Amino acid sequence: MKDIITEVAIDSYQSAINANNAGANRVELCSDLIMGGLTPSLGLYRLIRKNTNLKIAVMIRPRAGDFCYSKSEIEHIMEDVKLFVSEGADAIVTGILNSDFSINYEAMKNVIKYSKSTPVVFHRAFDIVNDQFKELENLKKIGISRILTSGARQNCELGIERIKELINKASDEISILPGAGVSDKNVVKILKETGAKEIHFTAKKIIKTGSLENLKEVNYSSKELNEHFKIESEFEAIKNIINKIKDA
């Protein structure tokens, strides 16, 4: 398969280096992937920009939890959009919903305004909207460049049929980016059956950290989110996915 764009979701410098060395085209840069991805630090963005050839799509998400934001949180989002656009981000990734699971178009139009000519990607908040086909048409109209989706399922292998339908409806007006649960075992199937021209994955491994291991009476996060582990996008896993695509 030729000309497939590969995007790796990352939250660390080492993951960026691994993605770069494995031959990925683009990263979605976040912090806290364990929370689904939050806005990254400017320092990390600058380090990756300086030391890799990767395109960088920057996640703008001010907190974990739902995608219905307060007025001050939306102001926070806009400030981060302006900041990363000024730094030369290759895309802005975000998603803002209303409490009824419709898209907050007033806020999203402002994201597009502040992004200027930088492409805006609507993230997987799209997978919980009430009517994906209706919202697809609306996102086209306001100028969204790309939608990240699992086809409203837990992973995009389960969502293949919906993703295929979305790609057909999108035509060439907006790009549909399948993501969630992609591995070297299913990437070719997903691409062939959906007709997608790009793919999003983490290729992650869970690494146990040792420095705080013996502090059993002290926790720096909730019991459900153990701080003794971190996520890293693994070079071999990224390379295996890319090779599967090239060989298909």
C-alpha cells in the first residue's frame, strides 16, 4: 500500500524519537495519554520540533473527563490554540461538545478562527455525538480538515463499516482518520476495508518505573491511576505497523 500517512499518538520525547526513527509521518502530541491525551507542554513541543522531521499535530484538551467545557475552559483552549499556532504547529487537534452530545459550533468556529491557516482536526469526541453523518456535514461546512474516529466503537476494527461509510460521505472535502486499537495485526485490514488514506495509532508499551516503588504509603495520583507506570510508543511496534502497510 502506497502513500498511507502514519500518525503516532505520543506524550513523551522518547516516543517522538521512536516515531521519527521508525519512519512515521506525523505525531499527535499530547500529555497524559493514560487520560486520553491532554494539552502538551510547550517545552516538549519545541524539543520535538528541533530534533525530528515529524509533522506535529498538537492536542488541545485542558483537562480529563468529558468534552463539555465551561466558559473559562473554552478561553483556556483558545489561548493554547493561539500559542501553538504561533509556534508553527502543523495541526490543532481538539473537540468541544454541548451537554446534549452535539458539537459546540460556536466554540469550534473560534478554534478555526484562531488557528488561521493551520488545519484543525476534530478528535474522538466525534465518537460520542448523536448523529455522526449530520455532524460530518456540519464539520465540513465550518472548515474542519480531519476527523479522528473509531467509527463510534471501542476500536476501529469493530468500527470498520461505519468508518467506511464516513469516508464515502466525506469524499475529498474532509479526511477521515481511523484510530483506536490499531496494531500490526489489523492495520492492513482496517485500511483495505475502509479505504482510509491515513491511520492513527499509539504502538504503546507500559513501562514500570522504579524510583517511587518503595513509597507504599505515599501516592501522587488516585489508586485507580498508578503513577508507577508510564506509556511509551515503541520503536519496533511502530516499525512493524509501517512495514505491514508497505508490504500490503
